[in-house]
Amino acid sequence: MKLFDVYPINPINIVKGVGSLVYDDKGTEYLDLYGGHAVISIGHTNPHYVKRLEDQLHRIGFYSNSVEIPLQKQLAEKLGHVSGYEDYQLFLCNSGAEANENALKLASFHNGKKKIIAFRKSFHGRTSLAVAATDNPKIVAPVNETDNVIFLPWNDEAALGQLFATSGNEISSVIIEGIQGVGGINVANESFLQKIRTLCDQHNAVFIADSVQCGYGRTGKFFSHDYAGVKADIYSMAKGMGNGFPIGGIIISPKIQPSYGMLGTTFGGNHLACAAGLAVLEVIEQDNLLQNAGEVGEYLITELKKFDQVKEVRGRGLMIGIELPEELAHVRKELLNKHHIFTGEAKPNVVRLLPALNLTKAHADRFLEAFTTILNHSTVTQ
């Protein structure tokens, strides 16, 4: 049997990681500013994280949600404390797509309505309803297609207001990333998020804050939506939540009431996942990683804006998009192949930085030096 070939991959075999550094099978060191797609939030093989998981594995790794799992309650309490959402409720699952799937479903259960507002360039996952709310027809199979999702332009308050004015009684939910990830690091205007909150309140719609990539402290606040000063009804989470261990979840406003059987999962909230989730929150809190993400991110953004060749720098904290002109489309490959630095991308020419939240200024400078070298060389040879 061979693998189902759906991933374009780099011919690099990473076998070890420590902090923001990873190593291939030949011993070559790489600076990881990609974090496995924003997943590594507290650094590779963080000692506290490793010990938490190892200790739990020696006790019990899994049992189902048919029994008490005190670790779930501990995770909910710690998450409420660190995020500031102590009066919300936690439902645990395994991935970001699952989190958004459950959020959209829960919203419809809550108000009995069907229509969903999503936005251009959005990405909410690959499962049935989450992918229907994702603005990429290439990954929407015919069976996923539905007329219940309406796509609106990004940050367009007039279009949003007009749709609610004509169809507000049909709108079940509005789902929005605080900062679009796959879409190219596009930041939602604070006034736009405030408008969503107001319109959802007026029309009994549910405000879903997709925080899978832009949450968990990445932007310097726990959720990037927090910059707008309003609270959503449901926040979806995953990626950095487990530092590589599969875990996802939604936190839910107290106004939305649960009932037995409403949501469910086999693996969600298992003992190992909760141990990983607790370790991440403990390190975030103990090491002041929200502050570090904000400070090192601001430093990077400030320095990147000094490059004349860069078209635009977007983002907050350690979620940064560097938009380059077409003639610099090679930069990301050079960063990897010549300077051994992993970064992400968004089509056509956006380099995405999604490093661990404990990235040091020294590692940020290592990236800036490599970036400078590539751009200077590109300027000379044009």
C-alpha cells in the first residue's frame, strides 16, 4: 500500500525539535517560523509539556465520555482563567474543522435557523458544513454544496447591514476569523466585528469567532477578536491548543443551553488531550507568552515594514503576513533551502509567519538577517 498523494511536500525528514529549532535526519538545523501550521504554541518538546503527557500516559491514556474525566473540568477552569471567559462553557473535540462544525450546528440548534454568513477568502475547515462555509470551491465536493451559506465581502459593513436588513430573520450565525489565515493574514476591522455583534444581538443570530489559527494567544491577546472589545457567542479553537497533540474545542456563551445528546465525540476530551491542553495553558501563563507574542510580533512587524520591496505587512503579534511582489515569489523557497527557515504561505505571494509564542528576539533577528540577504541579492540581480 502507498500513501494517498494529496500533499505537496518538501523532501525534508524532520526527526527532532527543541523550542523554535528543528533538525532533519542529516543533522541540519532549521529555524521553525511555521510551527507546523500555527500548531506549535509553546515550542517543540517543551519539558513541562513532555512530562505532563508522559505522566498521564503512565496512568491512563483514554476512556470515553461515559465516565467522569476530572482533567476536562481542570482544563475548562484553566482555560476560563487564562482567557478571561470564566462564565463560558467548554465542549472538547479533536480539530479545528470539528470545532467549527459543532459551532455552526450548535448555533442552528439554539435559534432554529439555517442561514450562515461567511466571508470571502475564509477558511473554516474541510468537514461538511465547515468546508461549505470556506471560500474555496476546489475543496468543496458536490455533496458539501448548500445554499445555506452566504459569502459577503471582507470588512464590508454596508453589505453586512443590508443582508441583515433583508434576511435577518433567516440568519442563524455569522462565522468570522479575527485574522484570516489561509486567506492571506487579513485582519478584521474592529468596527466590523462590533457591527457583527450588534446585528447578531438585534436578529437573534449567533456570533461565531473562528479562533482556530488566530486564537490561543497568537496575537498578544487570547483571542484576536478581543481587540474589538466585544464578546462572541462561540469561539472555536484547535491548532495551538495542544502544541501538536490533536485537540480542539468551542467555548460557548452561558445564554446557549446544553442538552444530553446535542453534541458528541468519541475521542474529544480524552485524558491525554486534556493533559496536553493543560500543559499548554500552564506554560502560556507561567512564561507570559501572550506578552512575548505581542512584543516580539510587534518588533518583527516594525522591522519588516522598513523593506521597500515588501508590498504590505499584515497581522498582529506572531501571526504575520508579508505580501511580496511577483518578482520575489522565490523568497519563501530560498528561506527554506538556503537559510533553513520554515515559513508558511498564502497564495499567490504571501509569506506567513506562525512561530511558537515563545519565539525569542534573537531568532526573530536570524530570520530578518536571512530575509535581508535574499532581498538585497534579488535587488542586485534584477
